Amino acid sequence: MWTAPPNLVIGAPVAAPPPPGPVGDGLFTGLQPDRNPPSSAAPSSAPQGQPSQVPAQQPKAPVQAPQTAGQRPGTIRLPQGGTATLVRQEVGADGVLPVPERIDEATWWGAGLEAQAGATVLAGHVNWRGSTGPFAELWYARAGEDISVLNDKGTKYTYRISSVVTLHKNELPSRAGELFAQTGSHRLVLVTCGGHWVGGELGYDENQVVIAQPVA
């Protein structure tokens, strides 16, 4: 049975420059994303090491997409209409949660959608090179909103948000067992980055975690 590694982190520092294209944000802690991630409040001054001309700030809420458009198999649709393609991944021996290569993808690991127990964990980017990722919606998510996930055969699974948790990245490893364990009732757990850009090994300093329960 898969269990959450005690040292679980979101993304990993990278030594090499990123390849061309939308391949990272604060989930990849060594990259340089847009430095205006979602935050509960704008800081009074820029954090040390962050250029003063681009302070962290509250972004505009995502534009709601039309709800009449059909959802493609192998995707997740968030409450405001943002969608991401699911890409199955596994946690490495170092406890690092893999992140998607594209801004419109979400990596998936842990329980399957049909599971009776355990967390189905999806991680996505918040922004990159001027584009906002669909998982930026997590910073505006509220309990009671619905999320739909279609597997690659088009079978639909509906989840209802039960809680939203904002964690400093240093807190995430100690909460991994609670949030991501493959025990307990089945649930959907969505993760992205945000907060303030601090650079270094952290990148963004927070993770937004949204937990949703299956709708019968």
C-alpha cells in the first residue's frame, strides 16, 4: 500500500535552466515564474531577494469559463470552469511529488478515481510566463463547490469541496500523512503553489491544498 513519504515536498530545485515553453512555477522551486502569485494579502514591502518593481500582489480572480462546453476525457474541471489534463506520475524515492511539464496539465498520483479509500492527489501550476494556470482557481475555492474528473474512458466522477488549507511549504512534510495517505475515506486532494515569491529553494512560500469528497 502506498503511503505518503514523511519528507514529501512539492517539486524540487533544478540546477539546469528550464527547457522552452510553459514548464514551471513555484512547484519547481528553482525556476523563475511570474512573481505575483495568489496571496491573502499584499506585503508592505518586497521580500528580500525579490525585485521591488514586481512585488507580490493579489491577482485578479480567474475568468469563469462557459459551463456549456463538454469536458474531455482524462481531465479535471474546477468550479470556475478551468480544466487541466491528467498525467499519471509516481512519487520518487526522495519523496518529491512530480509536477506537470505544461501549465494546462495536472500530475496525478495516489488512489484511483474508483477507489474506496485513500487520496487521489492532483498537482498543478499556478502561473508561468504571463499565463495563469487553471489551478490558480484553488486560491478562490470554497467549501460546497463541485469538481468533476473524467477518466480516460470518459467516466465522470464528481467531488464536493469540504475544506481548503493554506500551508507554508515547510509545513507540508509534517502534514503529508494526514493529507495524502492512502488510508481513510476516499477523497480528492488538489495542490498548487502561491503566497509570496521568496526565491531560493522555496520559490513561492505557500501551498494551497483543496480537499473534496465524492458525491454519491
